[in-house]
Amino acid sequence: MFKETLREIVENTEGSLAGVVMDSAGVAIDTYARENAGFDIDAIGIEYGVLLGSIRRATESLEAGTTQEVSIGTDKMVTIIRLLGESYYLALALRPDGNFGKGRFMMRCAIPKLMVELS
């Protein structure tokens, strides 16, 4: 189920490269990457997972509410991360010229399906 949902997000978002569902320990539950992605989505998920933990703690200490989404833009890619409850997250990597808005929309629409599978 996860791979099919990830495939749907990646294939229907212009400029997307790969998607991953990971747990909070950085273990990939499932991934989907285009053939020409050019990087390891698992490694990106692990590294950004550590950063996400810090961001979550910061928003809690600031009493800013629960972190829902984080995006990280570099000169080679944009990564959007959406939290799936307390223990999991969904990440999508896009080229810098990719359709960021469509990626966010596709991720938001996929969350109910993913949450059912994770429970």
C-alpha cells in the first residue's frame, strides 16, 4: 500500500524525484524513486529526520503548536516533510523547479490512506 501511494504522489507531481515513509528512528517503511532520481532517498530521510526532531522540540518549547510540515530548499532539491502522527513522516523530494504546491497537495490527500495503514 505504501509504495503505491508514494508512486502516485511522485508520478503525479511535476519535477518530483522520490518519496519515502519513515518512522521517527529514521527507518524507511517504504520508498519510491524515479529512475533518474540521482540520490538515495533513504539517506535524505534519515538525515532530515534528525533535523525534524529538533524542529519539533523547538516548536513545542516555543508553544507554537504541533509541527505539521517542514520544507527544505537547496540548490539541487526541495524536500517537503509532512508528519504522520507522532511516530512517522512522509517526505517528497523535488527538483528546485518542481511543482511544490502540487506536491504538498498530493501529500495532504495521501495522509488519510497512509494513517489507516500505519494504525
